[in-house]
Amino acid sequence: MKARTVFVESLASSPADVYTVPNNMRSKLVLIFVSNSAGSTRGDVNVTINFDSTEITVLGDKSLGSGDFIELQMNGGYVMLEAGYKIKGSCAGGTGVSCILTVEEVPFIVSTN
């Protein structure tokens, strides 16, 4: 297992990849932290999990005031992401919204007897 933290200083105005699960790995998503360090309110903050044409909204169209944050922590649980899954983020309100993800990457090895 390899713990990994991904930091995006400023989410893009349209959905962009924040993290992609590497080939031959699985990732346990344990924390999502989104913070507004801009001087004004930022709207339409989104975080999604994507695979092929499927999209699941984790955080949808939230508005964050200056200095506000949202922390999604799993409290001992996790969301298991398979190889190729992507976490995307966006903020339509402009720059200044940061995102931190913490995942635990584990090898996905298939064995046969």
C-alpha cells in the first residue's frame, strides 16, 4: 500500500482530471478537501468520479464563500476505485478553489491456482 496525496492549487472552470487510478492498481479514496482561498465567493464547485461514460457526482454545484472549505472524510471507511477511474474537479466561479485528495494505492494482482 502506498499513501498518496494529490494537491490541485486551482480547479479549472471546466471539469479536469485531478487523479487517475494507475494501471494494475486500486485506490482507496479516504479524503477529499476543497477550499476557497479567493477573496470572494466561488460557485458551482464540483467533484466527480468518472469511468468510461459513467459519472458519479461526489460534490455537486456547491458555493464556497471566501475562506470556506468542504471536507469529505471517510472515518475509517473508503471508496474503492478501480484502475482507470478518474476524479475530476471544476469551479465555474474562477480561480482560487483548491482541492486535496488522499488515496491509498494498492496493487491489483490476479492469481490463479
